[in-house]
Amino acid sequence: MKTYDDIGIQVPEVYLPKIGTDLTKWAVIACDQFTSQPDYWQQVEQIVGDSPSTLNLIFPEVYLEKPGMVERIHGIQSAMRDYLEKGILQPHEGLVYVERKVGGKTRKGILLCLDLERYDYTKGAASLIRATEGTIVERLPPRMKIRQGAVLELPHILVLIDDPKGTVIEPLGKVKEKLEKLYDFELMLGSGHLAGYVVSETVEEEVISALRGLARPETFAAKYGVGADQSVLLFAMGDGNHSLATAKAVWEKIKAHVGIDHPARYALVEIENVHDEGLTFEPIHRLLFGLKGDIFAALKSHFGAGFTYTPVSSAVEMVRRVDEAKGLPQAIGLVGGRREFGVVEIDHPSSNLPVGTLQAFLDVLMKENGVEKIDYVHGQEVVCTLGAQPGNAGFYVPGMEKADLFKTVILDGVLPRKTFSMGEAHEKRFYMEARKIS
């Protein structure tokens, strides 16, 4: 495989389903979506039926805490081998230009491999490839079990570049008609349209040159107003933080035995430009299941005199007040907990972002066994509907400006975990391509 070590990437050999495969049934959404909505995954199972599908190659997290985890993992790994042996998956070498259309927007990306030797998810990292939010290492072992015995990886990882002039990805859209089309089809359950094209060698050279331009230390220092000795950040995590961290953890575990040139050194990802007009940053809200006490008393105990609560008449009013709030006090919407809708205000926050202040409280609540489960969800409707159910509560948090992401990570380090999401749940990346990792 062709590698460009200076910018930490490798040109992949991807595996795609053979011609004639029903691609709408083949491609399914990222495994960490709709984890509080099992009916979504039941619909996926009904649509797929017995057809070849990535559903058989991934572990939807809605089932992560259900019985039969070991058997499911063995089934996934067996299906991977079976699809390869039967020729259901066919190899294609080269970068892949991807267009995803959903909700009247088009998001553009390039599929490539990132060098895990250039990636560090620990706090304070100064690597070329970095996490943008805190990584919970306790979440890695179940994911490692799946990857360690797998012959394939299927990415839902989206990694961002900060390219305000559109030099890397955007030119491919202008020449896509000259590229070989790999796939072009409608995604299931209202998730839009997906198309992919093989990037020719000539265009690949232009992509690499543009990435090298972004990675020049003098360009980097001028863009962010930092010293010339500051380590360059070229790739920042967008979605799939724990999936890339899992790939890194597995690589660190096996590299002494398999050698530095093993395919598991790299991870297949899609890169996107944070300035892409089709890319939106959505807040990630919190759902609490099985409250074991009074959520208002817990909030008051944690935040003290800096905590106030104002009931409002509707979800619309709650969202408006939270979205319009600026500076101090920080505003967070609260659904349920005996009162239908309201706005929490915090005068002395522990984080620069409301979501960070809230997460610090939720971490304590979980540690003190004040709630059975916390889920992280997209969209106002889900947090309002499920948060209002007996024994539950929901927190609606404001979003962040996507243009601030790189500079915030460079200057302040990682954000609080689950700070933002690249689009809502149905807009997430679908599994389409696979790559051999053993």
C-alpha cells in the first residue's frame, strides 16, 4: 500500500459488495446510533432479512448490554470470513471521494487510512491526529474484543480537517464525473443518498499536496496564532472517537508481535472539512433512565447557591431560552423530573461550555448511584419524549460553533465528552466499505 508518512496517511484497499448486491440493504447506520430506540434496529433487521448486509458485520450498541454478547461477536467475525470466502466483498485500491446527501444538504469526504502511530487520544496530546473530546478508556474493552478477532474493519469514523479555502476535498466535486463511480444509491429509513468515486492517481497527488500545505508548520502557526514550535494538528476527531481509540489500543497491544508494517497499524476513516456547508454541529443531549431520587435536590446539592430553576410552558420555550442564552449564567433545558419543562441556570460553572458543566454533575450522579443509566441522544424530540416518561429525565444542551473546534482543541485541549455531533442521528455515517486488518 502507498503511504505518506509525513502526513500520517495510507491509500487503502477497500472491499465493497459485488455487483448486483442490494446496496440499500447492505449499508446500515453507525452502531452507536438509536441506542434508546430499539424499534429502529428492529426495522433495520426487517429490511435486511437474509440479504448480505453490514448489519451482520457490526455490533449495534443497543444490544451491548443484552445477553449473548460473546455469541454475537463470534457471529460477526464468522460473517466477515464468509463474505470474503464467497466473494461477496470485492477489493478496490485507491482513495474514495464520497458524497452524502440528506436533508437538502450535501456533505463531501475522502476515504483514506490514518496512521495510528501518529494518533494519541490521551489528555494533553500533541500528535498530528488528536481526539477532540475525552476518551473513556473503560468503554474500550468490549470494542477491542470485536476488533481483535476480526479480519475486517468497517468504519463509521469521521475525521475533520480545518481547510477554510477548500483546497483538499472540494476540488474533487468538480471533477467527479471523470472519476470511476463505485456506488450511487438511496440509504434506508430516510437517511438520504450516498455516492462514492475512485480517486485517480493524478487527483490523489493533488489531494496529498493540499494536505501537506495545511500541515506546514508556518501555515499552522499563522492560522492559529501560536508559536512556530507548536505541534501541528492536521486531523481532529469528528465522530467515532471511541472507535478510533479502540483501533489504537488494539494496535498498541499487538504491534510488538506482528511488526510495524501490519495492516492494523492503520485505520480506515472518512475525512471531511469542518467548513463544509453541508456539515452541521448538533448538540448531544442527555437522557437519564431510572432516577433514584429527586433530580432537583441533586442539582441544588451539587451546584449550591449558583443553581436556579425556572419552569416554562413548553418544549419550544425551553429550547428557545437555552439556544438564545449567552455567557453567564449558563442555561440548560430540563425535561421531566416531576416538572414537565424548565431551564436550569448555573452562575458558577465548572466548564466554559454548558455541556461540560452538566457532565461533571452527571458523572457524580452516576458514581453515587443516583441513576441507573445515562444515554447520549440527538434531536429535541427524543430528549423531550423520553425525558418526560416516569422515572426519567432529559437535559437539553446548546450547541457549539464548528469553526471554533480546532483552535479550542489546540489551545485548551480536549472538549468535554459528547460535546457535539456531526449532524443528527439519521445523518450519521453508514457502513459501506470494509478493509482487511489481519
